[in-house]
Amino acid sequence: MNINKSSQYPRRGQRWTWAEIQQLRKFYPKYSSRRLEIEFGRPAPAISTMAYNFGLKKDEDMGYQGRDREKKRWADREIAFLNKHLMKMSYLDIGLALGRTCNSVQQKASIMGLKRKKRWTSRELEQLRKIYHKRPLDEVTEMLGRSPAVVYAQAKKMGISRTKRPWTNAQLKFLKNNYRLMTARELSGHVGHSLLTVRTKSYMLGLIKQPLWTEKDKQYLKRHYEKDWSTSVAEVLGRSIDAVELMAAKVGLRCIYWTKEEEDKLRKLYPKNSNKWLAQKFERSVAAVMGRARKLGLRKEIRKRKYRRSFKGQRTREYK
């Protein structure tokens, strides 16, 4: 639907008369922008621009009306009300009491450097005093609904300290048996220590969250470790290189290095033969053959291309 702007603002684009300027001086401080638009038949930007040229301003006690978007200055009584009720009332309630928006109240509080801190009630302080040294910090923060930093600061202010509880033999046994089966958070709930304490203790005990070595994995390691690289064995078994080398050292395996004769033979055969054929020839993996060739600086020969005529007269490629 098209709205005719000329009918909405009949004096749009026309010069201001002396009588209109006098009326603007009289009505601008008290009337809202919407009412001024109706009175003068001009859009709000044109009215505010003319008022700015003559140095006109809105009255301090005038609230927002209609489409009025002029900034309302904060009076001393409003600032005092904000300082007094900021901790007791929400921004919305303060805005309703002062006739302002929630964003306006929040912005003014930020400019004045006022912060809304959730005060500790007597019930929360008593609860903190009872459970702070008995339960993990994660549970304390969840029960009180506050961050760990806030809880720690309040406990320090109250003079409460967390006593270090020693690990019992039953707790250590449970941790060792279930470390690979349960998460650290689940373990902290069963053991009764914090999440950080469980992780620290497991690191000190040398516990690693990796699957146990089965007999099948060990047999594969014994067959391929001496001839293959540890990287290829690790990829097949889905383990880290350090884990593979550590288990190989425990089993007593050593990697078989390339002899000088094998290297000389590889120099002759590598440029013309495929890596798969070479792996079968040397009884090693493809990765081991490629790695040794890379160290020796070997490269494949570039096969020359030869063209022949097809039955349709097109050129097709052939290799020697």
C-alpha cells in the first residue's frame, strides 16, 4: 500500500515562516515529536533540525510520548532513586517507576559505574559454611547457583578453607579399575573428590584412557613391527606412535633397519617398479619402502608417452 507523503505532511519541503518559528519556540520544549508533526505538517527530522538551529531543547520533566525519541536528561531525584533501589529492584521495575525504558536505566547505571551484584543471603551463607569443606567445588557451585570464583572469594572472606582429604585405598582401587570405563566427572561423583582432583590423581598414577592391548593386537605388533614403521602399525591398530613403541619395548621387539645391500637393491629397483611390488619383494610395508626411498632421495622415472592412431583417427596415449 503506497502512502502519499504530501498528504501526510502538507508543508513538506516548504520554507519556514516567521510565525511557524515563533510557534516552534513555544511548543517544541513541551510537545512530543508526533504532536509537532501534526501541528506543523512537517516530518520530525525537519522539525528537530530547525529546533537545533535555534538552540531549542526539550524540558527535563517531559517523558516519552508517542514517537518522541528525544533524549530525556536524568534529574537528580532520578539518579538518587537509581542508586537507592538498584540492588533491590530490576531494571524494568526501575524504568517503570521513573517512566523510562529498561535499556535507558541499564545504560545510565553502566555510565555511573554501578554494578548489580547478587547479594548473599543469610541462608546461602549458612549453607556455604556447612558444605564448602565437605563436598566438591563443582557441587557447591551448582547448589548455590554461582561461579567458582564467586564462591571461592566469599569463602575466603568468611575465613573458610577446604581441608585436603586423603585418598583411601578403596578410592584408589576404584579409580584404577574404572578409569578407562567411566568419565572423570562420573568418577568424581563416586569417589567424592572434585573433578580437578580426580584428573590430577589419575595423572600422578600414570593412568591413560586408551583401550587395553588384546592378544590379537600384540600378535599383529610382533608380525609387523620389525619390518614396518611404527606409524603404519599405529594407524592399523588405531593407537598413538608412543603407545606402539612403548608396547614394543615391553614385549622386547626392535625395528629391523635397512642393510646396505637392501638399500643398494632399492636404488636399482625403485625408479622402475611400483611400491606395492617392492613391498612384497623386501617383505616390508609400502610406507616403509616409501619412507626409505624418501630418505635416500630416490624418485620414480617419468615414463615417456607415445601416441598411436585409433580407428577413428584420434590420437590416444600409450606408455612404453
